[in-house]
Amino acid sequence: MSYTEVAPPPSNPPALRELVLVTGMSGGGKSIAMHALEDAGFFCVDNLPPELLPEFLRLEAERSARRVAVAVDVRSAGSLPVLMAHLQTLRNQGMPLRAIFLDASNDTLLRRFSESRRPHPLRSLGLGDDMHQVLQDAIALERELLNPLRMESTVIDTSQLRPAQLRGWVRDLVTVQGTGLTLVFQSFAFKHGVPSDADFVFDVRVLPNPYYDRELRPFTGRDTPVADYLARQPEVQLMLSQINAFIAQWLPSFAADQRSYLTVAIGCTGGQHRSVYLVETLAVQFAHHRQVLKRHRELDAR
């Protein structure tokens, strides 16, 4: 898909405290994310036409210095070139800008639309009487249209997230201080799928599993009995040191590339013991980086 050249917006930088752009796939959880941002003190505007963004930010800067969140979805896809130009200009001006893209697997999106019985915004562009196929085609088209914006955003895979988890993850993202790279460690269970928002995925299923110890099974990798057990295992410590060395080696390069977030996903079978322990330990080891977040996809869903 090609885009026409768009004139840049005016060069006067709006003096806002922070701007969060929320976008993503229809059914990905934008409404939940916007409610979370509103609860966090943001002034939220849904489906603002991208052409109006510079003027809106200028008015906001004149009225107050509050934090602003703007939601944009595929209904504004025709104005995507304008939006991309605005975002680049705002970043060049030093605007504290975070772009969050909420994604989910196709199967998850199909299920959510089926359960909610809501029509997809692009459904009218589909052909034929098979509504399931029409919905699949609409989702595929939406991915194509929004892909340039996804490439410029921090992606959250909401496929396995409950609403409360998503609200918490969004709040964590916007409360991280500073404008440098944020390092995110995330545990997950392979049996529930690999998170699509991960930049690196490490498989630790080869490590000794506390699940097979009846006394340790009820605990998680955040509990002392499991942590002590895994700390005594040479294979676990070797894996931990190698992951640490890899991240430490390449973290400066990702920061120099002006990345906002780097997500390191650690997966085991159930997402309760080994992956959780490694995430907790790595978060401590990289605490000197200052901007560090940790997530436990399966534990947080309890």
C-alpha cells in the first residue's frame, strides 16, 4: 500500500506534559485502555480525526498542562499518512509521546466480535454472504492498513489478557519516568501461546521444573521456596547468566536506535514457576537501568 506525500504540521511545539496515542485492532481493547488512562488522570479523546491533532494539541497547551490521550482506529485509516507525519514532527519537537498499539490474534478477534455481536468497522467492504469469511477479510484488511502505525508503536498483545490486566499494563507503561528505552520482562506459558509483542523470546522449558515437587507446586516463582530451589540449580543459573549477558550486550544498541520499549519474554510450560523466577531475577539485575517493568501474563490473570 502506497501513501502520498503529506505536508508536515506547523513547527510550534505544544507544551503538553504528555501525549499518549492509543490505537490498534478493532476488538483489541482500546476502550479498556482509554478508561485506564482516564482513571490515571489523562484527558481522553476518542476517534479524533488526525487532521485536527495539531490544532487540538495547541488548544490544550493554551488551556492547561494536563496529560492527553487520543484514540485513533481504522475509521481514520484514510488519514494515516497525515497522522504519521504529525507523530514524526511531534517526536522531533521533543514532545513526550507514547504510541500504544493494542493487538490480538485473529482467532481472538473473531471470538470477541462473535461474543459481542458488534459489526466490524470494515465489514461493509467484504464480499459474499459468508459473514465469518467477511469478518476474516475485514480483519486482514485492517492489519494491512494499520501496519505502518503498528511499526511505530509499543505493541501489547491482549489475546490472553483479562480487562483488569490490560488496565494495569497500560497504567504501568504511562507511569514509567523518562524518555529513554524501557526494558520490559514478561513471563508466559507456552501452552497459551507466545506473546506477539515480544522482541526476544527465551524458552526455559528445559530447566528443572518445581511443578513436579508436590511441596513446591502450590507456590510460584515469586515465592521463596521456589526461588530458593531454582537458585540452587546450576542449569538455571547458567541460563540466567546467558540471558543477562545477551541483554546487557545489545541493550545499548537498542537504546541508540531510539527504541521506546524492549520486551523480553521468558516462557515455560505453565507460566507459574521457572519463567516467573527468571523475570523477577532479571528485573532486579537490571534495576540500574531505572526504566524496568515486569509482567506475569499467567499469574496476573488469576
